[in-house]
Amino acid sequence: MTATQVLKRDHNALKRLFAEFRRTPVRAHRKRGELLTRIASELTRHARVEAEIFYPALGRVLGTAEGLAEARSDHDAVAMFLADALATDATDPALSDRVNELRELVVAHASEEEDELFPLAETLPQAELVRLGREMLARKDDLTGPLTSGATAA
């Protein structure tokens, strides 16, 4: 699996989790809390492998890290919205709005990556993309649960 395939799989998994959250009745507080925890974990792991592995490799393709400033800014925004959602009690009616705002940010970020950054990454040799994919999967396995210190999401 290539690096872009790993990330696209993550994007799709997150979209499914957000859809499941939206389908879950507001009164199902425990399930909504569990889904939000899963979303947080997936977002955090995804963001870490992007920041630690994918973006540096892409920076080499671009010849500069400045082309990734928007993606990194998106990560910061998603991290703030995620923290806000996590700080909201599962019984609070505002949770739905907060998770929906988070979903919108994540979906927009994923679309931008897939449309703009993935084609650039795919100029790397196939063997490099596969190596990066393996490295990213291994790193994701090392990361368990939502991380709090120094973690950014998207």
C-alpha cells in the first residue's frame, strides 16, 4: 500500500465515523461519546503520520516545506475543533454542531490533500511511495488512542 493509499483509506474511515456519529440518535450519549473518542484517535494518528512522515517526504518533492503551510494550518484548526468537541459533554445538544464543524474541516482538508498534494506525492518513485506507506502504517500501529500532548489533528 502506498503512502497516498494509506492516507486516502484514513480519510474514508473518518468520513464513515462521522456519518455514523450523525446517524446516532442524540439520546444515545454513550455511543456518541465512544464514536467521538474513535474519531479523535483516528484523527490524531492520521495527523501524526502526515506530520512526521508524509509531509517531510512531500517537502522533498516540492523542494520546500512552505508549500505545506496550508495543510499544517488545517491541522492546527482541526486540533482546536477536536479539543472543543472533546471538551463538550455527550449530553450537551451543542455536541452535534461541534462535531459537524469538525467534520466539515476534516472533509475539506482531505479533499484538498487528495486533489493537490497527492498528485505531487505520486511523482515520487513507486518504491518510495510503498516504503513510505509501510512506514506510516507501522507508525500508526505505534500510536494508540487519542494523544494529548503535542498532537495535532487532521
